[in-house]
Amino acid sequence: MNLNKLEEKLYKQIPLTKLMQLKLDSIEETVLNTSAPLDININDKGTGFAGSLLTTCTISAWSVVYLICEQLGFNPPIIAIVKNESTFNNPVTKDIKCQSFFPSKEQIQILKNKLDTKKSGSILIKSQIVENGKVCLDFEGIYVIKL
């Protein structure tokens, strides 16, 4: 699935992503780049709204899991986040730019083995909101996949 089709899927199935104007911009090697405009995801201080920042990371990481499952031939999977941890380091003062990292080939193989044998598995995905080379938000989420 290309990113435009996945973006449309998100807009239809998770309407908040359309309201946030979340964009799946590109995949560069092992990173999914996503973005959202600041002007509609802003708080009372004129910086990125924490809920929007967390949603961007959560959905971006979910998208990584979806793309992995598709690549492995498990489609359509049921994917849900079961745990996450985030650290806010700096305010976001420009459009939101998120990087979500694909796990290692070894981690993907372990997930594939679990999905093949148990029809369920979990995987940790890391994301960051970055502005001017500074990490504004560190995010880690554990996603469960059921076939």
C-alpha cells in the first residue's frame, strides 16, 4: 500500500487524523516521516498541543506496524496500542514533524514468527517529534497485532 492510500484509510477510519491534517510524508530507509500543521494543533501558549503531539506519534507508529504487516503479507491486521511512554523535552513552535522508526530486521522476523504460529504478537515502535534538530517529544509504544 502506498502512503496516500494508507493516509486515506486513516482519514476514513480515524476521522481525528483528517481534522488534524496529519500527513504521511515519506519513508526514508527505516523512518516514516509524518507531519501536521501547527495552526490547528496549537495550545493556549502558542505551541503544539500535547494531545496532538501524542496523537501524531501514536498514529505514525501505528502506521509503521500496519506497513510491516502488509509487507509480511498479513492484511488486514487488527492493531492496537497497549502501552506507551512519552517524554516532552521542548515545546513545538513550528509545524509538527514526526519520525517513526521501523524496528530491526530481527525484531520483524520475531514478530512474523509469532504471527505465523500464534496469530498474534507485539512490537515496540519508537517515534520522535523533532524541531530544528532538537527532540521535542520522545515516544515509545507497544502495539499488539491480531490476525
